[in-house]
Amino acid sequence: MNKINDFFIKQWGSPEMVISSGIFDCTALEGYAVLNKNREIIGYISYVIKDSECEIISLDSIEESKGIGTALIQEVEHVAKERSCQKIKLITTNDNLHAFKFYQKRGYRLSALFKGAVDRAREQKPEIPQLGSDGIPIRDEILLSKWLI
């Protein structure tokens, strides 16, 4: 458990994820890790299932372009189908162009825009940076969804 907590502190500043759908302690959620030969986490996904929907709360891959993120998301999609979920969804921020490409290539579609959501989240979690990828101001959240049926 400490290994997962340390991973979230390194990646996100804390294990707490503050997004439009709620405040989550990622160490308390269901999830999967990928470890390297030294037993260090190089990929992790956390999620929640409620009613007939699965929501991915976090997905991190330390080593890009090795299939780690794809394997993790496929595992969660498999679990979601086994638990009779009809839809899987996730939230990302407006600066995360890499995530837009990654998820759309895997069948996810842009579903909603939450203007100013990150600005509001900073009230709960001030360590959320002001600037993200390529110096883009982080302000909004985007919901992506994929139907499983």
C-alpha cells in the first residue's frame, strides 16, 4: 500500500484526485499496477464502478509507448464488462492532448465539457498546477466515454 501511495505522491502530489465526479483517495480504489523487474510501479490505473457505469479515476504509465496504458485500460474494460457495466468513462483536463489521442484511438468519445472545473478543484487541492502540457493553462475538464454494449 505504501508503494501505491508513494507512486501517487510522485505523480500527482497526493493520492487524492479532485474531479467533477467527486474527491477520490486513489489508494482506496480498485486498481491494477504494472511493475518493472525491480518491483517498482511503472503503470497504474484506478477506477470505481457504480450502478452500470465504470469510471477510470487515474491512469499513469511511466514508460510511454510500451503498451502499459493500453494493457491497463483493457483490463479495466474487461472487469467492467464482467460486472455488467454499459459504459466506461473518464475525465481529463483541457491541456492533456496526449490523453485525447490515446483514448480516442481506443474508442472513447468526447462527451462533455466542464468549464472552470479545474479552477474549482484547486480550492480543494491547491497543488494542481496552473500550467500543463506545452504551457497550456489547465482550467477545464473533458469527459470521455465508451459504450461497452
